[in-house]
Amino acid sequence: MAVAVVSLFFRGFSAEIVYPLERMKALFSRHIVARVAGMWRGAAALAENRRLRAEAAALAMDSAEIARLCEENAKLRALLGYREKLPGCWIAAEVLSRDGAAAARGRTLRVDKGTLAGVKPGSVVACPAGLVGKVASASLHTAEVLLITDPSVKVACQVAGIEGAAGILAGGTDERLLLRFFRDCGELPACSKVFTSGRGGVYPAGIEVGVMVDTFREGPEALREGKVQPAVDFPALEDVFIRCEK
């Protein structure tokens, strides 16, 4: 009986001795290990989140690039289709800069084709939207284009669908063109389209020039004149076609 009591005493004593160690182990496992494990999982989640963000950004860039390529492809197809419709020999050129030395600001373009490609002063310049102007000067690899908004550029034009409504068009003010008719043709419908007539042999017939926005008369004896909005958005122009002799 005494032996049993002594054994029980020492067992309880031993349990009390190891209790602090077991307590520390439990606290360590519960708090320190769990916290470290949580930090590890958090770091792994953060890394996964960054990886997913990078993949999403890459996919977005790929989608944007695909959209850009599709848009560029459609533009090139439109340009090629337009060139096939033009009479004569036309070469494509890219706009390099604006506002050269040949005229006032906003009335010239410099393009990447010159005399080596068959471009020469006086060559007609157009784009799918309509008439752009003519070449003012050319070097071996570049040319300076004078826009139809410059008053020195004169174009023989015809109002679509109206017999006798023809005249000479020149640059006006505020990005508007001025069409001076050869004879009085009375009132003209608003928004009538204006095309090159081919008179004089400089500009081929049928190239759109713009839209008639208004007509007026300077005096009772004067011929009626028309204000024309250009068909081409010149500040946004990136590619043109130049008529050449090659």
C-alpha cells in the first residue's frame, strides 16, 4: 500500500515537473508554428496573386495587340482597295510630319516618297476620304504636299447631281474651301457632295473634295459662291496616295 502511494506521488511529481515544458510546447505549436505557417500561406497567396495579375496583364496586352493588328489589317485592305479604283499609277506614302516650309502652318505634309519613286512637283495626292492636295517639292526620298486648304491650290470641281454647278475651288478660311461657280446655278441643296470635275487635266475626275455647307452672293451682279467642308480630316491623316508617272 505504501509502495503504491509512493509511486503515485512520484508520478504526480514527474507530471508537475514536465508540465511547464509541455505547456511551452503547446503554446509554441499553437501560436508560433501556426503564425509561421500562416505567414507562409500568406506569402504563397501573395506570390500566386502576383502571378495571376501578371498573367492577366499579359493576356490584356495580347488582346490589345490582336485588336490593333486587326484594325491595321482592315485599314491596309481599305487602302489597297482604294488604290485599285483610282485611274492611273498611284503609290502609297506615309505621312512623316506636318507644316513644312512651302506654305503657312497647317497647310502642308511631308511624306516618305520622293523622286526615286516617281514623285515630282505637281503630282496629285489623295486618300480614301478624298482629295488631299498636290506635291509642292520633292527630294530623293521625301516630298512636301501642299493641301487643298491652301489658297494657292486651285481645283476644278463639280457639285454632284446638279448640272452646270461647276467652278474653281480654292482654300478659304477656318479650314473651309471656297467654290466659285462659272455661272449662276441658283440655290443648291445643303450637304451636296463636291467632286473633282477633271477640267484642265490636272486632277482626275471623280475624287471627292468635300460637302457644300452654304452658298452666298457678294452682290446682286456677282455669281453665287459656296463654302465647302473638306472630306479629309487632315490632322488625322497618316497615309496618302500620290499619282506618279512611273
